[in-house]
Amino acid sequence: MRRLWHKVISLLRRLIRRDSPEPVPAPAQRGYRSVTGGSAATLAAMLAAEAAEAMEQPGRVLVVTSTEREAAAIMTSTGAFNASRHLVVSPRGLCCSLIAADRLSLDEDIAGEALNALDASGVGNIYGTVIVSEAQNLSPALIEIIDRLTDRAHHSTTYFFAPRRAIFAFAGASVPTLALLRARTGRRTVTVSRREPAAVTLKPLTAPDTESAVTLAVDVATERNAKGSSVMILTRTNAEGRLASELLARRGVAHRLLTARIVADSNQATDVEPWRRYAMREADLAPDEPLMVSTVHTARDRSPAHAVVLDTARRRPVDNPADENNRLSTACSLATSTATIIKQK
């Protein structure tokens, strides 16, 4: 009878915990810590809250966000933000702050250029509190840049990451890199179990070739956009995005194509640290529109009602299926209502 009573009590406790809100983890004191699991929106809100709390304390804070849009949102919503003590920036923006914008070429070159700039300037050991968003997308070079700027003797570093949304394996954000971050944090890991509902994925559509798949994606997106819903066509490559944009333009459909080209750069002359320099991409500055076209990597902080996702990968024996699965999962998770996957036969 006593055992039965204990089982009933344990079951009631589990049910109560299931209905209770997910607690926000307390900021780390010193060393490394990680926060994983949950939805992208949940982790972003937790990161912003922790950044705001850290900026209210004395000391210097570095917040590495997923995009410049997220960085701008944190800076404008945090009353304690002080540009002379705090740096809130995306990984690419962090690299751009270390090198001259007019010397930028391809994204793949930026991290190496930034490391060379750090070597030449001797800048380092600056920030005592470091908070990193989307840590699963960090390359070894980016991790080294962040480490160089961290006050290694006295630091509090928190990584927010979601392994299922790792989509930058081609840039070095591989499984061993994620294992390194996990090894650093050890048992100091908070797992967020509560998840927001994912978008309802419709039955996949098929097309015989890439051009037909893009055309079908434009058809689906145009139909949903005509009903007043926000729609985004998420492509696998920039070439597919340009093709979709051309088809929409021929039909006279208003839309925006997000690109990675640099459209603005500014030298922060009023900054106390003259080595900061920023370069902005069109995708970072462009506002949301009812119909947008983009690669998954460029649009991962957007939230349309409907996502039309192209699955045109031609798998080879050397390809890693997990990378493609993560890309498709990330693309579908951007939608708040439905997601349509268009597969190539």
C-alpha cells in the first residue's frame, strides 16, 4: 500500500511539472554554461533576457546573435545597453568589426581576415560576460575569435544552441565543433523541454527537375500570397532564388529577394574602440514583405505564415544526409502556419 501511495504522489508531481511554465535558467557565475532545446523563439527570448540582465551589471558584455536584425532588437530594447562597454553583433558583424569593410570579399574569407586582424592589433581579453546565440553554427575560426575577445581568467560564457538547426556544416560548424562546446560546459547544461507547436507540413509535392520545382514553388507561393498571407520561398541555392525572383517579376508579382551583398558600411568614429567597423548586408537591413525569396541560411530569423521549401538536393554517397535534414527542418520551422516541401524526383 505504501509503494502504491508513493507511485501516485510521483505521478501527480510529474503532471504538475508538465503544466508549469519552463523556468528561465539563472545566469552563469563563472566559466562555461550551455542552454539547449526548445524552439528558436524560446531560445531567442531567453538569450535577450539574459543579455539585458548581464548589461545591468558592471563589466563588459559581448553578445553574439544569430543575425544583425536580432542584434539591433536587443540593443534597442535593452535600456542598460552602453556602446562603450557592450558589443551586440552577429558572427559576421563581429568579423566585420575587426577588418575594413572595403576589404571584404566572400563570407568564407571573413573569419580568417578577422583572426589576422586580431593578431596584428593585439586586441584581446576584453569581455567578462559572453553570450552566444545559435552556437551550433559556429565554425572553429569563429570560436577562436570569440575566445580571443573573452577575458579567460574571469569570464561567464553561455552558449545557446539547437543541434537540429545546425545548417552551416559547409563552413566548419561540424559535429566535432559542437562536441567541443559541450565538453566545455560539461554538466552545466540547461535543457529546455517545452517546445512551441511546429508548423503543419503539407503533403510534399514533386517536380521532375530543378526549374520545374522552382516554378511549382512560385505557383504555390503566389496562390497563398493572393489570399493575404505572408509567404517565403526558401531555396537551397542562390541560383534557385534568382530564378524564382525572375519568374515572379515576369508575372508582375511584388516580392523581395534577400541577398548577401553588402549595401552599407560605417566607421563608428564615436566609439571608444576605433578598431570597430561594420558592414551590413541587404538581408540584414531589408524589412519583412508579404512575399519573400531567400535561401534558408539568409532568412533563418524570419517568420512567415507559410514557407515553401525546395528540396532539390541530388544526394551523393559522400553527402551527409543530416545536413540536408537539418536544413529542411530549419526551413519548415520558420513558418508559423504551414510549410510545403517541393521535392525533385
